[in-house]
Amino acid sequence: MSKLSEINLTDRCRPESLWSAVDVWIKKPHVVNKRLCGVTESEYRDVDTAGLKEFLSSVLGTSFLTNDICHFLHVDFVDEGHETAGRWSVCLRTIIPKVNKTVECLYKDITIKDIVGQAVTFIPFEENDVGKVSIRSSNIYQIQMQLKTEDWILSLHALRPEQWYSDGVAYAKISWLCTELLPKLSRWALESKTSEFKSTLSLIPVEKYSILYQQLKEKYKALVKVWPEVTDPEKFVYEDVAIATYLLVLWGEERIEKGTTTKQSFVDLGCGNGLLVHILNNEGENAIMPSNGFLFPTTDWLIGNHSDELTPWIPVIAARSSYSCRYFVLPCCFFDFCGKYQRRQCKKSQYKEYIDFITDVSTACGFNTEEDCLRIPSTKRVCLIGKGRRYTEEEEALIEEQRNDYIRGRQALFTSSGGATSASQGDQDGPNSLENSQDISTPESDWGNGFQPREKIETIRNCATLPRDFVDGVVLKVAKSLLSLTERNTERSESGDVWNTGGSLLISEVADLLDQSTLQTLKKECGGLQTLLKNNHQVFRVEGGKVLIRDWRTHTTAQGPRASSKRKPPPSGALKTRLCWFHTHHPHGCPLPSEVCAFAHGETELRPSTKPPKMIRK
């Protein structure tokens, strides 16, 4: 056995810190190893040493436990006659690679926690389609935490490091374990925080999700190149692909459970840009258009994706649509039944408190509510699912009365606390609203009273609709001021000519350059002056509260110091479709040759855009 690396954790650690840290690696290896999608685990079994040997023999064969492996596991140091049953905790993992490729065997390992020895050992093996096991004994490794003097030491050991095998996927390089995994484990051990939410993809088979996600990602990746909105295409396209994948797997499992092949129907009540509905339709699911009554007695599932102020109403609408109607909601912005959600528990994060509130709504509506965490590029990843009911269909009238009482209670609480900003004046993170607030009510009841949808026409306040002459005037004024700061500080361009890179100004200093009328106009926009400058990223960089001239020889369009290593050329449909600001206005022209610059050096180079026009929400 060889020690590969160790890290001093200081005296602030406790034995339980190890288990908190290694559980992340055991349950979520993909957060460190980006080539993995996840794992599936068997139930942990607490065993004594004899039980451990029996478990290993049943999985790997009776000849597996050689003397060196027993020594590595510290099995030979244990007096079996005086041992308690909880010395070891074992489980079986199946490791799921992210890359969707045909493999002849499954990656698996046995995870062995030595509770007394403060160590966890991983024994990898492969299993083919007929159940034959091949042990990867060269890759057995162990993580251990020991108290030395006054400090805890986290160390990494391997049984046969000189024979270590790496395939770049399930079997990482041994150097990676030392330089990436162990430091991450030490950090998690020091933080020793328990997540407020469930593990990612806890309600569906991870392997099915991984395979389908890769298929859909490949199928819809072309949308990134022709994305018509002003939002980040990679984030929104792949986020909706991931949500669609989750729902398709969830519904597929539901069909298996119910023994049916009939695909579910759905209504998306918070459809955002409509991409999720488009994907689900393409994959054979049936979308139903909302009716004026906003109840859906023949619909299987209601979806709330970025549903904003409609979010707390979705469990209510699902419950009242029919006894068999289910729902999926991905809460984003925080709304109550008739306005902004008001925090009441400072011991929880605002997000956790709001998730608990929607769960409470769902429970009051009679649902057995399940929670899961999606794998999407967003900080708001927790979804709630209402599938079965907590009551029989014959009790519907009684539960309906309870729903009414619950909603009236929330409305009364909202009123007594002085109310809050209405939904129409609230967060602008999503485009969804009901067309008419009266549609949510029925002639027989007033259960929708108090709901405040946002205005039908939202004011665009991201500087996108400001007059072009106004924007150009501000850009020119700010750029000239930056250039005047360093007229003598010039650099040579690729052609050998000098080029003024400009100085830097704080946002507050830039504001001092503008007259009051201009500032008042900008104050009406979200983000004001800073948003205008960031929108004009062809000319400026805005970093750390400072404004600088962008040098296209060294900087990308993305913000942040880490972006330069990931520079991507603009889509071919966007090349030469706009005039180069530097060619027209900079005293030394553009620092790039015409054939390299993505913008047109003069009217003769201008090309018509082949991209679809941007959709600005109104």
C-alpha cells in the first residue's frame, strides 16, 4: 500500500467531516469528474468483518480477498470474535459516463466505509452483459482521515499505484486524484455542510436520463446557432433540453408503473420562450392549449417552468382540474397567491423557504409531494412534483373546502402584513402571465380572487429600445474620454502602427461625464448606465466596476478573466453584419486587419444577416 498524497485539515475537523465529504464523491462524482453523468447506488449494508468478507466474495468471487487486499482494508487487524456489527458499511455503485457510447461492460465499484478506522475504500470492477465480473485490482484506492498530534490529516492511498490504469472516463489518472479530488474532499470536509435539498435526479433512473439527454442535446444543438432571443443560447437551450429529458424519463417511468403505453398529455402554464413545449411535442407528447376556464379535466400533467406569479396556483389548478391530474413545477421567482412572497423564517435560505411554501401549498391541495434537483445550468434547480393524492376521490368536497380555507388564510396573512409589490411590478425574470386574471375563476367560486398577473404589455427596460442616436452619442462620449486618458500610452498593432488602448474609469466617473437629461433617461432602464455600456461590448469592457476600451487582439466578447481561454468565433450568420466602431471612430482605426475583424470595415463589406430577427418581449 502506498500513500500518494495528504492534506492537513487543521484541528477544526471532526470525524463526521470525512463522511460528509466522501458522500459527495460517492453520490455525486460528476461534480468533480465532468466526464461522468452520475451513479446509481444500492442500499448501504452495515456488516461486521465476516459479513464484509461474505459480501465481497458474493460480488467479486471467493478468491478475491488476498493478503495484500485484506491488509489494505485493515481486515487483518480486527479481532472478529470481539467485533460489533457496525464496523463496516458497504454499497455497490454503477458509474454512468456522460459520453453516450456503446460499451461492452458496466463500470462498477464497491464502496467500503471503515467507520472505526475513518477510511473509505473503492474497489472497481467491470461487469459484462452476462454478469461476468472483471476486477480492476490495479485501481483500488482509499481515502483516510487520521488525527496526528493536534491536526487531522486527509490522505490518499492506492494498493498498486505502479500498475494504475486510466481510460480518461471512469478511471481517472492517479495524478488527478492527488491534485483535484483530494483538495476538493479536504475543502468539503472543512465546510462540512449538509445540503438543504435532495440529491440531483433522485426520482428517476440516472442512466436513462444520461442516454436520453445526450440524444436530445445532439438533436437540438443546432438551435444554439439560430437562437432568436437576446438571452444566452447555450444556457436556455440546454436548460430546456435537460428539463424535457427529465419529464420524458419521469413520464416513461410512470407509464411502466401503470402498465400502459399511452403517452401523457400536458399543458405548460409557464412556457417561457416555448422551447420546452416544442421539444416535448417533437418527442411525441401531446400539448393542450389552455382554455378560458383554466381548468384541465382531461389533461394528465400541468407544467410550471419559469411560471413566476402563477407558481403557487399550479398545484391548486391541478388539484381542481381532476383527481388524476398531476403537476411539475420549477419555482424560480418568489410569489405568493396575490403578490410577492414575504420571508418569515430567517434560519432558512430564501430559496429553501419558498420551496417549503410551495410544498405546503401542494400538501394543502391534497398531493403527495415529491422534491428533486434537476441537472440544469441554474441556481434554481429544485422541482416539485405532485403525482398521487393523500385522499380518496370521494373526499374531494372536504379537501376543496380545505383548499379554500388555505388560500383565504394566505390572502389574509398577505393583507395583514401590508401586502407587497404586485406581480405586475415584480421580478421580470420570466415572460409568463395569465392573459386575464378573471380566467382563473369559475362561475361557481371566487378562488382566484386576489391573483395579480403582470401587465399584458411589459415595459422593456434593458436599454434595448433606447433611440440609436442616443446610445451612439453616449458610447462616443465615453470612448473619447477613455482614449484621452492615455493618448501617449499606445501599443503597436499587427501592422506595426501604434494603437491607443485607452485608460479606465469607474462607473461613477463615467456618470459624471453625462448631463442630467441623459442620466434621467438611463435611470428609467434596468441597470442604467452600466447596462448600456455592457450592451455595447464591441467597444467596452466592464469589469470590477470599471469601464475600459475593448482590445479585440486580446479580449473576447464574454465578460470575466476566465473567458479569454474559451474564445469562440461569432456565428457565420453574424459576420460583417454591423459596422466596426473602431474602424469608424478610433483615431488609429481597428487594431485587427479587415479579414480577421468580425465587423465590417466600411459600407462595402456589410452583409445581410442570416440570423432570425431577435424577439423582444412586449
